[in-house]
Amino acid sequence: MYGCGEPRRGWGPQAPSPMLLLSLLLSTVPSILLGEETRQVSLEVDPGWPGPPQNLLHIRAVGSNSTLHYVWGSLGPPAVVLVATNTPHSVLRVNWSLLLSPEPGGGLAVLPKDSVQFASALVFTRLLEFHSTNTSDEEAEPQGKPYPPYSLASFSWNNISGSLDPATLSVTFRGHPVHDPTKAFANGTLAFKVQAFSRSGRPAQPPRLLHTADTCQLEVALVGASPRGNHSLFGLEVVAVGQGLDCHSIQKQYSIDDEYSPAVFQLDQLLWGSPPSGFAQWRPVAFSQKQGSRDSALSCQISPLRPTVAYSLPQSPIIQAFFGSQSNVCTFNLTFGASAGPGYWDQHYLSWSMLLGVGSPPLDALSPLVLGIMAAALGAPGLMLLGGGLVLLLRHRQYSEYQSIN
């Protein structure tokens, strides 16, 4: 495992080198000049299905010459399929008889098929828990001894129709284990809140990820579940699905965010190939309180991506329905917190957010206020030089027009 930083490295400022700061300043210019793009966004639950709830959410985001389709579902483990097309007229087709069968291949399709430019998926397969202990043993696992994981394919999920909010373009999947012999989830839930966006912006709550109309946000929250240890650490097993031959890449990105605290901030991002393909992006930070702050910020650790045999993982019908067997599967783990400092044990609460989208990942840009300050700061020396030059020129002219009376 390698670290995503200390509890405040993803949330708080880092000391940048002059060259890094200059490159970041230059990289913000294109995003400032491009402006924002808007999309017409619609949300539909169980499209075309007349029976009992199946918890399939279709988000359709239509632009001037493209459409994004996000298909979220809790058939099996929670999963999302992201499809980008080059037409504003593409549609999702759901063959429910195939999707709900033991062989769901072909149950999901985006038409016309030749309009599909990119397709990828994420599956959240297991909730991890570790018995964290203060230790100086460098060979010990940084998270501590693992408890048996919770398989999210064995969770019971709420009817998402009741949580559909057209005003905020959001839906929440909320679940708990079907079999819970230890009663750990007697008063607890695991929630996946999905939110789409019609334009660029930034949420009011930390970590305040900058989103665009090409992105969709996921907030994962563990609330009220009883840990199996006094200082348990929790994490997620995530499966990245694509159509390439190799595992995708996880990169660290540094960006300027001066809206709340002028500094350079770290972003982690999973990239499917090179832009304009897909990405998942998050700050390496979670929170142990609902009102996230620096005091409740938790560190994050991420494991390297590793190729995985698909049949060894909990099966997702919507992934099989869209990709069939022609897909590439890689897994990684996210772990939140450390044995010292704030943790889930404070208020039995943990939340973490990420963005999923297409194209180039959003990059924080300088605000107009700071741009004005920079212009004034950089322009002041120039004005002083210009003013000094004019004074010298005028004095020289006065001296050149002087004539001696002798």
C-alpha cells in the first residue's frame, strides 16, 4: 500500500516548489478561457420496468453534440456503467428479461451502437474493516489485522424511488447486510448517494470537488454501524472495468484551489486510457463527522491496481449485461483513517466522495479575485517603470530646451 498523505494533505495546503506553482498557474489558463458547458440532465428509475423495484438508475446528460449515460444499480454489488456517445440522440435500451436472468449478457445497450465513443464501469464489491493497533513494526500491515469483509452483493438495498430528488438531481442507495449475525448493522447503514450536474460548480460541503456537466458525483457514507474493534479502520474494495488489455492507471494530480484556502492541493485519479476517455477523481481524504472539517479529516490509503480474474469477484448483473465477457478487470482498495487521530469511532460516521466522468478531469482554477490581485501585483512594477521613464523623459526635454543667455 502507498499513502495518499497525512490526514490534512488531501484537504489542506502543501508547500509547492516554484516550478510546480508556475506549471499550475499556466495550466489554469485554458480552463478559464473555455468557460462552462451545460447539459440537459434527466433521471429515471427502472426504465421500462412495470414490476417491483429493481433499483436501476439511468442518468442521461445531453449536450449539443454528445450524450453521457450513467447506469447505476444495486443488482448484485453497487455498480455504475458510464457510456459516452457522439450524438445527442442516443438512448439506453434495457432488456429486463435478459438482465434479470442467470445470463444477463446483452441486457443493457446504448443505441445506436456506432455512436458509443467510450464505455467503462466501477463496481464496489466489499466493505473492508481492519483492527487497527498502534505499532512500530514496519513489516506489519499499515491498516492492521483484517476482519472478514462485508460482501456488498449480500446487502439489502432500499427502494431508491423514495430518495429521488429532481431538484438536486440525486438518488441514494441505502443498504445493510441481509445476514448480520453480530448485529453490527442493527442501527447502521451504508449509503451511496449519486448526484448529477447540469453545469460546472462546487458543493458547499467538503471536500468541495470541482464538478462539470461531464461528471457525476458519488458520496459513500457509513453511518451507525458497530465496529468489531475499538479503533476499526474501514475501506472499500473497488473494481475498475474497461475494454482495454492492460490495467488502467492511478495518478496524483496537484491543483490550485484558492476559493477557500490559497494553496496547492492533491487529487488522486483513475484514468481509463488517455483523454477524452473516462476518469474517476477524488481528494485523498474522508471525514469522521457529517459536517466535514479539518478536525474530522482522515487520511486515505490506496493500493496499486492489480489485474483480477472476473469470476473471483462478486458478480454484477449490469456489468455483465453491458460488457458481457469481453472486459478487462482490475481491483484496488481504499482505506480511510489511521490508528491515531480522528476516526470512525468518534461518531460512528465516515464519508468519502469521488467524481466520475469523461474527458479531461476538472482542474481547479484561480478565482477572479486572485487573478485581479495577481494582475495588480505584476502590473505595479511595470507601471512604476513606465512612470519613472516618463519623468526622466520630461526632465530631459526640459534640459534640452534650456538656452544660455550668454
